[in-house]
Amino acid sequence: MTTTTTVTQEQLDKCTRIYDENHNNEVFYLVENSRGDVDDEGNIIEYTVRYLKGKGLTCTCPAGNPPADEHGFFKYAPRMCWHIRAAVAHAVLYRQERCEQSQIESYVRQGVDRETYSQPTQYPEAVLQISGCALTVPLS
């Protein structure tokens, strides 16, 4: 069974991609809370979404980090929060954008101008692998 969830533009706008060169080139996301809550210093509360090997995607929000009882057991099971869904959607869009940008840069290096690039090209039916990006070519 496949479930589809929609991530809104507002949720995507609350995501900030962080590339930490000082910590093993780690990429993680800071995602603002949905209500615009602020901390004691007046800063908008942000939750960290990161991938941990062996654990998967984690979030520092209350849904992802349930409180524990006096014995150390979670009071409820960790849940998949919207922060994780928004960060994953942001990462997918970021990768697509980088793929498109690398294709454009490749065309520019080959001397193709914008007018030539924007003209539709007819190819036989095929799926091409260009620079690690799958490109489905339309039927002629």
C-alpha cells in the first residue's frame, strides 16, 4: 500500500538546507515550526532533520522525540512528522534543480546557445543516462 502526502510550498519555504564542511561534510535541514513559535530570546524555533545511518531520518521535534517515563521507555512511539516530509521533498527538488543546472552547464560548455537549447528536439524512443540524471526523451 502506497500513501501519498502533499507538501505545500509554505512547508518547503520553512526548510533550510545546511552543508556542514566542519562535520564530515554533513548535509541536514533546519525546519521552522509551523506555528511560528519563538524561544525565550525571540528566535523562531527550528527543528533539525538529519539522516543517521542505522536509524534513518530523525527530527528533533516533539513528535520525533517522545518523552520517556521514569524507566526510560517512550510514552508513545516516535512518529513521522511534517518536518521530515518537507525536508525530503526539499532534498528531492534540490537534486532535480542541480541535475537540470548541470545539463544546462554541459550545453553551454558545448557552445549551445539559449535559442538552440529551447527548441524541441526529436529523438527515437529512449531513456538516456546523462551525467547521472535519467532523461526520458519524448517519442518522435
